[in-house]
Amino acid sequence: MVQYPLKSVTGSQRDRWLRDKVMEYLEISLSDANLGYVDGSDMGKCMSDSKKYALNIFCVVTEEERSIALVKRILRDSRLDYTRIKIATMPYGKEETYTLKYTYKKGVTNFSL
């Protein structure tokens, strides 16, 4: 999952544009690399803190490390707000908690929806 912080529950017009572009670029890149696909998104309140909002983009991938590296490179090279993302993973089909794998901000160790 790629997560962006938002300032409001519905996000701005730019946030919706960002969601569409990120999903488009990741779908093409993951597919071309034979690593997976984008499995949707959501925007709204964070479950862990109702005063915070986030855009979540869900991806199903086959190789975690390669996919994370690809996602980071695509977002950075495409200038899609790479400096604001968090990336977290969870085994597919299991109701476990997400594990934070990358964050734009040093010192951040927790991740939640």
C-alpha cells in the first residue's frame, strides 16, 4: 500500500488528480515488470485517528522488495509527491496488520489505515 496524507476527508481536486495519476503509473509499471497490479484506492479518515486523513492506494505484488523499489522509483521519477509517501505491506489474503517498509520522514515507525 502507498499512503499519502490529506488535509481533508474528501481531499482536494489535486489529491484526486494525484490518486488517478499514481494508480495509472503504478498499474503500467507493475504490469510491465510482471510484478503485480493496482487493486483500488480509498480516501478519507484514518481508522486510528479520526482527525487525520489519508489517500491509500492498494497494490497486489508478487515480489515485495523489487515492487517497493519500483514504486519508489516511479513516484520519484514521475514527481508524484514522492516526498510525502509511506509504503506498507501485508501478506495477501491475510487479516494482519500492515508493516511499514518506507516513510518519507525519518523517525516514523508506525503505520495505520
